[in-house]
Amino acid sequence: MANLSLDYQIKSPIDKVWNALTHSETLAQWVMENNFRPIVGYKCQFQNKEIGLVVNSEVLVVDKPHKLSYTWVGGPIDTIVTWTLKEEGDTTHLHLEHKGFEEENQAYFGAKYGWTMMIDGLTEILRDA
């Protein structure tokens, strides 16, 4: 198994970062169109119609504003995404763990690239908020 682990420091209060991770409208601005709700057991989808991608998810953990976890099942992957947040001063430390890749293959590196690009979008949204 291969697990993706990424860390970011975002100059924004933890509550704003949490809201960007859990509000469907904001998620759509930096991840994909979705019908996400931060409710354990809630089943939802993320969709990128341009490339025909549908990701099925089920919310596993909601510990506002410190931890959020959900399944990420789409294309060749059946994985789990976990966000962990910690606030220090005016900075929120955001840790992403994306677990369950079979190996460090195209899906793994695609996810790494994708999340890195999406976090850049998240940072811009929070900077403008």
C-alpha cells in the first residue's frame, strides 16, 4: 500500500479553513462540483464533468474544526481522504492523508499533483475571503 501525506501552512483562521473543507459551494470552487455535507455516514459525489470523473464518497469522521475524513472512490482508486487541522497564531496547519493506493503508480501521482493544485486554489480562495 502507498499513502499520500501532504502538509500545508495557510495564513487563515482554522474556522475559515474548516468551512472551505466542509461547505459544498466553497468545495466546488477548489475541488469539484459536489453535494458534500459534513455528516458522518452521508454519501455524496464529487464530479468533474469536463473529464467525466465521478468520485463517490461517504463521510467517516467529522470533528469540527480539527479532523474530517471521507472515502474517495473513483476511476481506479478506492481510498480514504483525511484532513487534520491545527491552528497556531494566524496560521492553520493543514495535513492531508490520502490512504489506500495499491502502489506509487499513476493514480497515486495523479492524486498528489491534483491535491497540490487544488490546495493552491484553496489558498487563493482563503486569501480573497
